[in-house]
Amino acid sequence: MKRDITSLLDLSKEEMIYLIDRAITLKNALREGKISEPLKGKTLALIFEKPSTRTRVSFEVAMYHLGGQVVFLTKDVTQMSRAEPVKDTARVLSRYVDIIAMRTFSQELIEEMAKWASVPVINALSNKYHPCQVLSDLMTAKEFKGKIEELKIAWVGDGNNVAQSWINAASRLDFILHIACPKGHEPDPDVLRLAEEKDNIILTHDPVEAVKDADIVNTDVWVSMGEETQRKEKEVFRAYQLNLELLSHAKSDAIVMHCLPAHRGEEITDEVIEGPQSVVFEQAENKLHLHKAILEWLVLSNES
Ligand code: CP
Ligand code: NVA
């Protein structure tokens, strides 16, 4: 049956755990030089409307490792730039490729692509969500902390697409998510409403409260792609900068996460991102392994 990952809400708790564990297995297999090419002859279309280093390269390399191939498209080179409907593009691409990953502004566009494509569609980042990022970050959490459940994970800064995928994840998995955002920059109330039956998601305006005794402290840019013209007031974010003082409130063995790219001196200081608690490059690497798990699972389950 065809499955999509337009957001983490498309996955059950068991499926999320499966993908995380499978990614760890694939990482170990790569380290041991074991080669398996379950997607030989399969093709991934990447459609990117925003820049990317990690997500694009890790999806491409993941597909190559699995034996498949990739077609990379920017939206402006397709007829979508000349108003060909997404529903037509989805049905055409489904005749050529076995899976589509899309990075764009509008979450609705990705959902429309998924609705009309007969092949799986993956959200590779929208203004609303970044589901694959959070799945690979959960993989990193499991590697460093040995578990996910019962961890206290703090998010400080903007209540953005990555934060909103963390909320989705916390609505499925049993970790405590403590989010601290400045007033006016909280996550979308609709995203919080989707998780309202869970009491493990706590929203505050106090960064120290969020970080206190955390196992993982997470942050991201204050201005996401596409928000550059919004004239966001950076001063309101200053108290949410992840610096050594704020980090000192977390557990002494806490790890620091940032999905990258980072703006040193804004949301995180150089000392923290380069410091011993930072795992940002492990996070970046794990995108490769997690994307392999996703591609393998989605393509093979569409065949059965
Ligand atoms: N973390 C992440 O998605 O990075 P890119 O924008 O480089 O893909
Ligand atoms: N919140 C950031 C994440 C980049 C990977 C953005 O959307 O620009």
C-alpha cells in the first residue's frame, strides 16, 4: 500500500521506532562494508524549491547506496513554474519514478502532491514541518542516550517548522518536550491542538525553565527560509540564545542539537556549537542513514 510522509503524523509510534532502529542497523552495515541494493532499478525524484545542503545530498547518496538513481529538479525548471497543476505533475511523475521527495514553501502543495501521486511522497521540508529532520534527530538521541522515552528534550528559540515536527513526534512518542519561544513566535496553535491529548508537551516563554535538567537542548535559526522579508525582530530572541549560561541549566551530560545551517552568535554561540556537548555533525550524518531507512520502507511497501 502506498504510504507518504508529509508529516510525522502520517506515521504510527511503531513505524517511527522501526525507522529509527532500521537507520541504526543501516549505519552499522555501512560501517562494516556490507552492501545491499534493494532499490536497484528504482528512481527518486527530488523537487526542491528552497536551498539545501544536507537534505538534498543525503537523499541522493542514500538512493545511490540503495542501488537506485535520482532525478533532481528545481520547481522552476518544471512546468509547475508555468502553472501546470500539482495534481497533473504528480500523476505524470508517478509514471516515471518510484518515489518523490519535495522541499517547498507550502505544506498544502506537498499534501496535494501526495494525494495525486501513486508513488510515495516525502516532505523534505515545508514552512510547516521538517519530519525527516526530526526522525534523524531522534535516531541521534537514541544513539547518545540509549533511549527516547522519558528523555527531557528542550527546544529554545523560534516555534518553527522543525519545532512543529518535534511536537508531532512528541504526540506519538513518550519523551517530554519543553518548548521555550518568545511571545509571538510560538508554534502554530493548530499543531499544538493536534497533540492536545498528550501532557508531555509543555510550552513556556522561559528558556531556563525549558532547559532545566534537560537531556537534550535543541535550537534552530531565528529566521527560516522564506521568512527573510518578514523583518523578524532579532532582539526578542536574544534571551533564547543557546549559550554556555543557558546550557548550564541542563543536565551535565546533556547533548546539544541543531539541524544546521546555524547562525553563530544568534541562536547559538560558537563555544556551544563547537563544544564537547554538541552533536550537530552526528545529526547531519544520521540524515543519510535515516533517509535510507525511509526510502527502503516506502518504496518496498508500495510494492507489497
Ligand atoms: N538540516 C537541513 O535540512 O539542512 P539543509 O537545509 O542543508 O538540507
Ligand atoms: N527552520 C529552518 C530549517 C533549515 C533546515 C528553515 O526552515 O530554514
